[in-house]
Amino acid sequence: MGSRMRSSKAEAVTAVDGHTMIISLTGDIDHHSAKRLRGEIDSSLFTLRPKRAVMDMSEVEFMDSAGLGLILGRIACAEKIGCKLTLLSPSRQVMKILDLAGAGRLIEIKQK
Amino acid sequence: MTTTKKPMTETAEKRKSGRPPENLKNELRLELPSNSINEGIARSIVSVFVSQLDPTFEELADIKCAVSEAVTNCIVHAYRDTHGTIYITLKILDEKTVRIEIRDRGCGIEDIKTAMQPLYTTDSEGERSGMGFTVMESFMDRLFVVSSLGRGTKITMVKTLGDGRIRGIK
């Protein structure tokens, strides 16, 4: 099952695999796109209330600190509903942003 | 018969390697309204301009990120409840160095030192990370911030691209 959401360039596509919700992010994540992505992800997260969620970052082309805010915010949202959030395959550039805020201590990061 | 090949001058070598001659002083001035769609547009324009210095993928990504942070600050903070113009000046200082100025005529920063602290944010309801200045400082070589309350802020960032770079490696 997959649902494509309204988007311009950056997109958040969610799918469910068993008890895991997969959020596939693509495009540029900046202040311009982060607010819309936040709404889309939270809508799925609070509707589906999965036990586990994976945020697939492998197709993210650009991310600045607004993307960091988006990820930190989703960690907090996932905790509220007892969901364990994992970050999948962030690029080296995305990892540099995550490392600046020590996000590796807050969220599990896996590579494909 | 023997032929001797005329040695290339230093400038010719640099041209052959795709890098600009030392005396290149290129400059671009840009004015954009403070709409968030322009964050990506500013990144793209800066990216094209900096490409003449033949940056690595990582160097270009760093510069784009720093520009994105500075432009976002203009939109989110300087022109918070209003609209204004963002002034961007890009300058090639030498064959390896770019200087980027991003200026606004917005509200100004009351306490620059506090504003630049990692994780500091005035955003209590949204989800801004408060890492904008930290990103600019980390990804560029030099960062200068000049601000005047009610008159605006000027961010100046300088980055010198490294030598012996492995190109095309992500």
C-alpha cells in the first residue's frame, strides 16, 4: 500500500510494511518544503500509529538545518505514540548536518 | 630532427585543468523578494556561479547549505512579519576563493552572540533547529555578521576551495 501526496519538488511518500511505516523522502528539504513535509508525515504517523517507522533519506538531494528540525520534530512525535523511528541511508552531506546537532545520539541511523 | 615542446605557462596549465586564471575577478549581484521559494532559487544560482571554481561535490554542497541558511534567516527572522528584498553579492576573490554577502533591510539582530549559539532559536511553536549560524560557521571558512536594529543584517561568508581534491567523489 502506498499513498502519494501533494508535492512540488520535495516529497514524502508513506507506505506500510507490517508494523513498520516507511517514509520515503525525496528532493530538497529546506524551510520552504519542511512545513508541508511535516504535515504530510504527521498526518500518516498519527493516523496509522505504527510501532516502527523508517525515514528513508537515500533520495534526499539537499537538506539544511530546516531538515534537521523536521527530523528532530518527528522523533518527538514518534515518541508520543510509542513508535521507534529509524533514519535510513542519509547521504554524507545530510550526516554532516545531523552530526552538528549530535542527532546520532537521538535516533538510530542505518545504511541500506 | 628533434622537436622541443614549449612548456606551458602556469596560467595555461590552469586553463587546461578547467580552473580559471588567477586574475579572474568575477562578480554577481542578485536581488530577490523574501519568498521561501527563493531559498532554492538562491542555492541554484550560487551553485552555478561557484561552479566556475571547479569545486568538489562536497564543497559545493557546503556552500549551498550555508547560502540556504542565510537566505532562510532573512525570510524567517529579518522580514518575519513583512516582505522585503534579499541582496546577494557573489565575488570570486582569487582562483580558489569565493566571498558571499547576503544582506537584508529587516529588523536586525539584537544580540548577535546569543543568536549564533548552537540550538538557539526564537521559534517556540515551530520546529526550527537553531543551527543556521552553526551550519554557516562549520561549512564556510569565515563568517562575519554585522547587524543594526531596525536597519538590517549583513552576513559575509568566505570559502577557499582546497587543493589535491578528488573530483566527482560523493
